[in-house]
Amino acid sequence: MIRINLLGRARPKAQRTTVPLEATLQYVLLAIALVVSLGALYGHYLLLDRENTKIAAHIQKQTGEKARLEQLKQQVDNFEKQKAILQQRIGVIEGLQRNRTGGQELLEAIANTVSRTDTLWLTSVDRKGDALTINGSAGSLNAVANYITQLKRSGYFQTVEIKESHQDAANKAVQIFNFSLTAQFGLPQSAGAAPGSTGTAAPAANTPPAASKPGKT
């Protein structure tokens, strides 16, 4: 479309707005700050990503180490169970060996102590390991005291203690005292004869009536 100027006046030129220099510098500085901030954020992101990768690798390594330690722990538990079973078996074997060892010496020591005590006989001797429970009868309480003395002097018996001693009420014709005592049996330290032992187990003259007394063996 053609426009005709009927007034004959010149058209005014459009004036351009000028931007102050300070505002321009502010925009430039703002843009630079924005770029620097974005760069710093990106660098921090890269640093965090690298740390995250390291932590993930460390966690994976520790997970594998944990699995290995759990496997070792399972093996150790199995070894401990086997060790407990072996120790139990060894304890049983040692107990049997301990009960078997010294059996002859025990019989000889008991025979010697009984033969050196007047008016006393045994009705039972129970052994559990080295612990003994001796039951018997005697004509007097002095005979029981003498028997305890003989046990201590023999060198084969330690910690001799009387459990009970009472008169037998069932037998009124003769005064009889029933007794029960405990002791620990052990071989003497020296290889020679035990202290107080005569070396032979020959029965005394008063033992035949004791041996003929009915009782528990």
C-alpha cells in the first residue's frame, strides 16, 4: 500500500532508547555469576558422583568381605562343634581310664586299712571317678574313728569325711554301729610304698568274723 503525505511534513524518526552503561555491566556480571554458579554446581555434582561411585564400590567390596567372613564363621562354628564332641569323647575315655587305673591299688589299700582296724567290716564301696563312698559296720565308734585314721595314714585317701554314724537298732543282741563316709582316692606321689603301709595285705586275726558278716559287697 502506498501512503501519501498530504501535510508535507517530514516524518519524525523513531528514537532509540539508550541503555545505561551501569545496567549493562550489571547484566554482564549477572550472566557471569550465573555461568560460574552453574559451573560450580556441575563440578560439585561431578565430585558427588565420583564419591558415590567410590562408596558404591566400597559397599560392594564390604558385602563380599561380609559373605566371606560369614562363611569362615560357619566353618569355625563347625570346628567348635567337632571340638566339643571330641572333648566329650576324650573326657569319657579319660574317665574310663581313670576308673580303671589304680583299681588293684584301691582294693589293696582298702584291705590294708580294714585289716588294721578291730571289729570293723565294710558292706559296700562305691566309686565315681576318684570319689569314694564307703559304707560299713563297726563294734564301736572308736573303731570307726580308728578306721578313718588308717585311711588318712595310708596315703591313698584324701578328704576323708564321715557322713553318718548310728547304732543299728535292728540288732539288739550285739552293739553295732553303721557308718558311711566319703573320701578321694589317689595314688601316692612317690613310687614306693604308701605312708603307713606294711607292704603286705595279710589279714589280721580279727578279720575272719568280719569277712563272714553278711552284707553288701
